[in-house]
Amino acid sequence: MRCAGHDSSTVCSIDALDAKSAASSVVVVPYLKTHGEDKDMIKQLCVAILILLFFICEAGTKEIKGIEMPDTLNAGDDTLVLNGAGVRKKYLVDVYVGGLYLKEKCHDPVKIIADDEPMAIRLHIISGIVTSEKMAASTLEGFEASTGGNIAPLKDKIDTFISVFKDNIKKGDVYDLVYLPGIGVQSYKNGTLVTTVPGLDFKKALFGIWLCEKPTINLDLKKGLLGQ
């Protein structure tokens, strides 16, 4: 388990169950004579073991482009569940794998944007050509789409938030953007808190980057985040 804490809030990624260690705990069944009913019993037992191993391997994560997105994420005192995930593409390049975490699964983007509830977005960088400048510019475009071009009231908050991308970005970097009511959006890079931006108004604009009616991201990612 990897955790990043700050004051009373904590973000933890729940690692996937190690399929190999789980598989090693499977009890070896004594040898049965392969005659008549014993053959059928062995077949049924083998099928049951295969099904069990399948669910063991699947439990705990969702894998996309080789990236395992945890099924749960802790935000303060709340445990969030993976609502959906997808890949951010730009000019045919896979930029990052994104995951949306909510208290309860929801497929209504308007409600998710408006809700004053704990929630989070995880961005796992999967491209080596992503730069701080490109990420900042793309994020600003997202805010413009999310706010209908009216970013002026949120300019200071947006500038503070975008500073999370100021340092060099490498393939494998993980950003957790966690909203906590009464605190704001806490942005973590590789488990370390970088910025905190208060306000429900900013939270709505931020999550709107991926969930607004006409986002600048590819629509497949929006559908993936909504679990569609």
C-alpha cells in the first residue's frame, strides 16, 4: 500500500492482490482415480480452480495499456471506488491513463461535476513525450472548455493548480487530483502533495475538463470515466 498524507487528509492507492502469492495458497487436491464419476469430478474441480484463479487475478485493479488502476482510493476518511477509466489520446499518441473515483458509482456527468462530495481523478502518464509546457497548455484548454471560455473568475486558482505540472514530467508519473469538501482540490504527484486549491467552484471547473458537454479530451476517455 502506498500512502501520501497531509494534515487530516490522506490519499492511498490500494495495490492489487499479488496473483502469484494468491495462487500459491491454492490447496493441491489429492489424486483421484480417473474412472467414471471420478473423471467428472476432476473436470469440475479443474474448472472451479480456473474460475477461482481468474477472479483472484482480476480482483483489486483494472488494467489499461499495461497500467493497473486500483479499484479503490482513500480520500480523507472516505474510500472511493473506481467509477471508470480510459486513455487520453492526442494526435494518435496515448498520453495518460485516467481514472475517476467516487463514493458511489455514477454515470451522470452533470451530477458528478456538481456534487459537493469527495472524489478524485488519477492520471498515470504513459508517454515519454509529455512535457510540463504541453500538459499545462492542454489543461488550460480544458478549463476554457469546462467554463465556456469564462476562466477569468478562476484565474488565480487555475494558475495555482497548473503549477502541479511545472516540474519535469516523466513516463510513469502519477497525479492524484483529490477533492475534499471544505478543503478543496489537493493535487499529488507520485504521492507527494504539491498544491491545494479551495472552493467548490474550482472543483466543478476541474472535473468539467473531462466531463463537460464538449470537453477537449477525446470522448472515449469521457465515456470510460463514466463507466460507459
